[in-house]
Amino acid sequence: MLNKFVIISSLFLFSCSSYLIQAEEITPENLKCGSNSGVAFFEKNGSFTIDDKDFNYKLGLIDKNLDKSDFNFIYISQPQSSGGYVLEVEKITKNKNKHRIYFKENKPSEGSRSIAAITATYCFLKIDNLDQVVVFIK
Amino acid sequence: MKNISKILAILSLPLILSACGGGGGSGGAAAGGVGTGTVTNCTDGGGSTHKDTEYDYFSSVYHSLKPLTAVCASSAYARGATGDGIQVAVVDTGIHETHTDINANMIAYTNGSDTVNSDNDASDDHGHGSHVAGIIAAEHNNSGGHGVAYDAEIYGFKALNASGDGSDTTLGNAFGLIENIAAIDIVNNSWGTNADCTSASSCRAGGTTIYDNWEDMSQLSTPKITVFAAGNDSEDQPSLECQTMAYNTDISAVSICVVAVSHSSLGKDGGFLASFSNQCGKAASYCMAAPGDRLLSLRHNSNGYVYKNGTSMAAPMVSGGLALVMEEFSSLTPAQVVSRLLSTANDSGEYSQTAIYGHGMMNLNAATAAVGSLQTIGGSNLLDDPSTSYNDLVNNTFTSSAAFSNALTNALAGQTMEVYDSFDRANFETNVSSFFTSGSYTSQNTVENHMARLQPKTMEKVKTKNLYGNFTVETDGNYIESSMFQSAGDFLALGFNQSTNSFENAVDPLSGFFNDSNFGNNYLVNPYFHAGSGQDYFMSFNSNSSFGMDTFTNANGNDLGLAFNLNPLSSTSGDAKNAGDLQIVLGTNYEQNKFLNSSSTGVFATGDMSNTNFTGVKYKKNLGDDFTFVGSGFAGYTHIDKASNSYIDKSTPLLTSTFTLGLAKANFIKKNQRIGFFINQPQRVEDGSLNLRVPTSSDRGRTVTYSNLNVDLEPDARQINFDIIFHKAVTETSNLSANLTHVQNGDHSNSSKNQNFISLFYKKTF
């Protein structure tokens, strides 16, 4: 249900925003996306900024060797029933001090074979002068 | 425009929310449904007593959520099953092969094991495969938890990419590699396709390379067992791969589909199908349940651990369970291993809902225990041959004579053999000695027996008639002597439970002392006629002439004995002529299904013509001054008759011996006192051996291998009895008897403690 909500609302907002906002499209300094089936990783999901107490914890769950100075934003999607999902950043825009990050989660292709573990996709980003963030996902 | 967009957004929200209101609820079964039954736990056989040298299986290494408890794994461990020697392929995202909790169980990556990147490095770039591998075979090393089959070995294959996705090519090619690795026994597949199929061809259409190579693996002479996760879509049908099992009998014979249960609070609110898990559906006949909710296992990028959910985690629980069963029972084919695990699953209560749980919850206690009755195999090498006979354990016995029981006990110590359960001929190891009961001389040294020896016999003569004429029945103490003819000198007797013998009768002044079974028959009269049971018959035709004869048979006529007695010397004592002061005995004894009075049944049976030829010398001499010397010595030569299909394969003849020496004095100090001193060695094997040919192993070709166990039957010591007996007629109506017995090396064993008995008996008749 929540997935539907996210998808539909994202489509709606996405379509409206294209003519409402004249924003600058930016490229993240660093970007790392993937998927993970650790319960601790996705039990609490959504957006995490560097100020969140869970930020370093989430980063460490993926790789303890990740340099924490390389990222300042994490997005973890709602867990899915299998692997094979891929999260990608479609674009990031900046308008004044507000960043809008547009994610797209690709489903496994029809008939594909995927791991049978509950899995969430994620992206770690480093964005210059990150202040306010609005996430859109489709 | 901004305001318009805000209004549109707000107005659309209820529509968006209402559109999300449907869906879900697809997991209910037609009847009952998940959570409608009672969760019944399997029972761990040993409880907290199940410990190995390092750990309590229920401690933290079992890990806090206890998925291993939920499947009663500790019972399998207590039986020695750890997965040792079993090799499991994990077709997944690769494996963190250097993780310190699994590296010792990893097989080096095989050529081409990374079918995603077409190289030989099946390292894990996702984490899923490492977690799965750990559930199967993480080491039992006091670090973290351990896998279900913690000594199994793991082959890693990377056929799923860093996103956990694979193709018909990557996965099918991995199957192709596995097909050609003979050592691999089990293939774990914690992946699947969320699709349906309704026939073999439509299932194959879902992935021809996977299907064809899977079928090939299943059709090998020693097929690979494949395990698949049912999938996590909360649907009433499992993954395409599980559905395939319903349409291909070669595949289904060696495959299991696994649904996940939430084990974390088993017995409280858990134990039911996990909310995410698919049900068994059309694969129910090849499906079972295992814990799959929050399982702790290996991380892929450190030596740490992580919890994961999914039927991906339940599948390796079953792969590990299969490894335990496979190791435990080398006699089972892969298909029988699968069948056994499915058949022994807990299918009561909640788990009786076949469409949801298939055969039920995996139960490793039941899977590694005997199903049906345990039986011996009747000498055949082929478990499944129609002519092969089996016999329940209780029907296989061997009760050994004390003449060699010590040697047999020593030889059988630590020796094991195989027995088989009646369900699928799963092989179990048992101690050979468990079928054997040791005969004992020393066990006869009871207070009751000693008192019985000292009790003066009272004679109550009752005259009766039968159809054939007059004769006397004498009630003597607690037993009956029936004599057709009896005289003091010319001795002719037909007896029931009668150990009388002219020689024994003549050993004054303590003949009564010899009348007990130990000294009367077994030691002095004839140790090869096993009278004294109360059901034996003894005929003695002796006279004071130079020739006599003894015969013997037991109640059912199976044992026959004949001895010729030569009496070159005889003497007269008072009015009585004795049959012989020197008697030379030559005889033979035939025992049916026995030898030396050692009886056996089933696979330890002996033939019906075991025979012992024996010779003996009995000597008695009055030395004057009321002293009488008595002595006897016997030697026997026993041939053991082999029975068909018996584990007693062959033997050498057994040489046995026994002797008794005694000195008795009447009028000892006073006229009414008698004393005797005796030294005796009970029957003992001096030389000889037998060969036991017992089943000791069996293989997945259902062939049994026997091993020879040569048993030297000569005991490690020699039992010597020392007896002093004293008798005093206090008055005409009262008697006092005393006996001191000292036994060295009881039952011919140098580990026996010496026995000492002092008996006093006083009797007054009023």
C-alpha cells in the first residue's frame, strides 16, 4: 500500500514540479547505490542526513571502511520481498537552499531470478552545501 | 500556479490514499489458515544435557533466537551428526570465503565458479550468499553462532549479481558446473522466480538452462539434492522453481521447497508462517517449513554477523538439516535422505495444514532417530534385496558361558556394528556387546545359594504308584529325586533334576555338600552336562563293576550327552560298595543352538549340532584316620556348529578345562563333627577363538560391508574357588553348619575383586 502511495504521489509531484520550479540540476560529488538485506539496515529506512544519529551506523553496516567524510546523505528504500531491485538517482536539483533528489527504484525484470531475502535498496550521496532535502521516488 | 498545484495536491491526496486501500490478504489458506492451529514444538532428546566437549548446544552459540532449537538440532548433534564429509554448493551472490567463522569449511573456488563475471572468483559483493552459507556451515568455534551442519564443506558459486539478481544463463551455468563435481551432495538455492507454471514444459520455459541442468543433476547415478526457497511474496503458491517440482518426478525425488516460519518467539506468538513467506501450494508434497525470520549469520564484508529475513534463510536451514541426515545415514540414497527429512517433519497442529507447510516443520531429532523398529540384517550385503532378512534387535541375543565370558567382554569392548531401521534401512551404529549377556560363576555366590548348600536335607518318603509298577518318589528338601532303582552299592538311577552320581554319592563324609548344582554336577560329576536347571534329565547306569554309563538330556530334548565311565578301582565302605574310587570318563555332548551352554538367537545363533567331546578322571581315596581325598579333572574339545546367516562366521575348536581337589575329615576333633577343604577351578576355555563377521558400514549404493572381529576366547585369568565347610551334629535334632568361601579372579577375570563369604546355618527340629 505504501509503495503505491509513494509511486503515485511521486508521479504527481514530479509532473507538477517540472514547471513550478526553475531549479539548477546538480551532480553529487560521491554516489554509491546498492541493495542490502540486513534487518538492522532497513528496519529504519528513509532519509538520513549526516546530523542523524543513525547516519554513521547505516554507513558502517554497508562497509565499515567507508570514509564518512565522503557522504552526507543516505536514502534507504522500503524493503522489498526479494533482491533484484536497483535504486538510481535520476536527478538532483537545487533551488535556493533546497535540494530535491529524484530516485527511481527499478524492479527486477519480468521472470528474473532474485534472492529470496527481504531486501532494501539504498544510495549514499555527497552533495555540496546540502541543507534542506526533499526526496522523490518512483 | 503554485497555489493551484498545492490545491491539486491536497485534493488528490484522498484519492491517492483510497487507491492504496486494497491489496494484501492473499496469504490465507482455503481451510484453517496461517495461525489457526497450535504450534507444537519438537522435542530435543537430551535437553540441557546435550553437551559436547566445548559447548552447551543451547548456549549463545545456538544464538539467542534459537532457530536451531526450533528444529531440535541438538539431538542430531548428540548423535554425532555435524555435517562432516558432506559438501554443499551455495548458488548465490558468492561467499565471503575468508570470514573467520567459515573459512575452515570452505572448498577453494572452482574454475568458472563466478558465472556472473565469468571468472574463478566467487567472492560475495552483496552479502546474501555469505549469510546463507553461514546458516548451513558456520563453524562451531566459540565465535558467533554456528551453522546447522557446522562441519559440512561449502562450495561457493556466484550466479547472482551485486543486486541479488541472476539470469537463466548465470544460474543454469552454475548448475552445469555442479553437475560435474561428484563431491557435491546438496545444492542450496536461496533465490527464485516469482512466476507460475502449470506443466513441465511451461516450467521449463521459465528458464531452459536452469531446468535442463537441474534435471540432469537429478538424473545422475548419485543425484544432487536441490533445495529452493519458496519466495517472499506472501502468496499461496511458491516460486516457479518450487512449482517445477510438481511436474518433474526426477527433480521432485531429490528436491525440497522451503517456506519460512517466524521462530523468534516459538511457543508464544511465533512458529507460524512468516508474514512474508509464500505457502507450499502445489509443491506441498515436496515442501517443508523452517525458521526464516531474523536469522543471524555471516556478513560479507567483515568477520561480523547480521540478521536477515526470508525464505532465503529457511532454505539453508533445510540444506543443513539434509547434510546432518546424510552424514548420519551413509546407507541412504539422496532421494531417501530427502524423503526421510520430509517424512519426519512435525506435521501436527498448525503444521498439519499441508497447503501451507507441506510436510510440516523440520524436526532433526526425529530425522536422526530410528523410524520404526531397529533391526539386524541377516548376513546379506544388499539392503534392498527381496531375500534379505531383518530381525528386531530383541531377537538377537548371545548369553555366554562364564567359561569365556571375560574374554568375550574384553574383545567386544568398543566394537560397533550396524543395525537398520525398518523405515528406509537407515544405518545406526550400536555396540556389539549390547547383544551379549555374560554368564557368571560368581553371580551364583548369593546368600541364598550358600545357605542352600548348608541346609541339611530332610527326607520325606512318599510311596506312590504309576501304571508301570511301584517305585519311590523321594521329596528331598526343595527338589525331587525319583529313582527307579537305587542301592547303596549297585547304582542305577533315573532322575529328574537329579545330579546324583555314584562317584559323588560315594564321597563321604560330605556327599551332601556336593549335591548342590555347582559342586555336585558342574564341577565334580560332569561339567559338560549342564544339569541343574530343574528341567534336565540325567540317567546314570553305574555299578561297582568296571563299566558304567551316564546320559543326559534337557527338557526339550535338544541337548544330548553320553558318557562312558570306566571304574578300574572300587572299594567298599561299610555295607556300601562304591562304583569306583577311580573313574575314567569319556563322553560327548551335543547342544542345539548352543555350545558350552552358551545360548544365542538371531544373527548370533549357532547351529544345532555343536558338540563337545570330553574326558575326565575322578579319584577318591580313603587316607585313613577318617580322611578322604577326592579329586576330578576334565578337559573338553568343543566344535561350534555354524548357523546360516549367523554373524558367528567361523571358529577354532575350544579347549576347556575344570578341576576339583578336596580333602574331608570325619570325626573332626569330635565324633559328631566333619570338615572339608576344597579347591576348584570352574570350566574355562584354555584355547580357541571365534570370528564374528558383523556389518560395519553401508553406502548409498545400498551395499553393506562386513568386518571380521576375531575373538580369542581364553579369559585373561583363572578363577580358583577355596571352600572350607564344617558340619556339626549338635544333637539328634539340631545341626550347625559353616562355610567359608574365597574366590580369586572371579569369572576368570583379573579385574574381578576377590570374593569372601562366611555362612553359618543352624537348624533344630522340634
